[in-house]
Amino acid sequence: MNANPVGWFEIYVQDMSRAVKFYETMLDGKLEKLEAPDPSLEMMTFPMDMEAPGSTGALVKMQGAPSGGNSTLVYFKCDDCGVEASRVEAAGGKIFKPKMAIGQYGFIALAFDTEGNMLGLHSLK
């Protein structure tokens, strides 16, 4: 592979407004409604720039798709992951592992969102 392997991600949720509030508060940004191809889906997308490297994705509410369980872990890029981690509990989530060094690859923090999904925060400082 000669490109970043992740092209899209989806985080399944049970309560869209609660999940949107959590991610907007933690990441200090706005999500936007994404018109889903199926009217039974509700989707809110993270900011995207089709010309920039990396990937984006969406929060998805779909009947029969449970949240939590941690079968997928998404890492959000940050300037300093300690900043976003400091917003997790105020946004209704829980810290699993506070900011910690991962050697030459920088730092990470792990947290649970309001829907029971584990997420990662990554930064180089």
C-alpha cells in the first residue's frame, strides 16, 4: 500500500443529538448533516476537505446497528491530544487512558464517547 489505508469511518450511535454534542464539544468543531442514501439512516459527518490527506467519516444511527463493543478504534488527529482529552468528561464521556507517550510516534489518549464507543486521540506533541 502506498496511501493511507483508511478512506472513511463510521461510528455507530444510539442517540444522535447526544453523540453530536459530545464530538463537537471534545473536538471543538461542528458536524454537518449528511444526506444518507437510505432514509432509515441518520448521518452526521465530521469536517472534510477532499484535497487534504487523511480520511473523514460520520456518526451513523441505523436500526439494528449497536454502538459500543469497541470492534473499531478511530484515532482523531490533534495538535496536542491532551487538550481534546481534557474536554472528554465535560462532554459526557470517560477517559480510559490519559495522554501517554508512544515513543517516536508521539502521544495518544483513549476515551469512551457517550454511546460507549472507545476512541483514540493522537498527536506528535
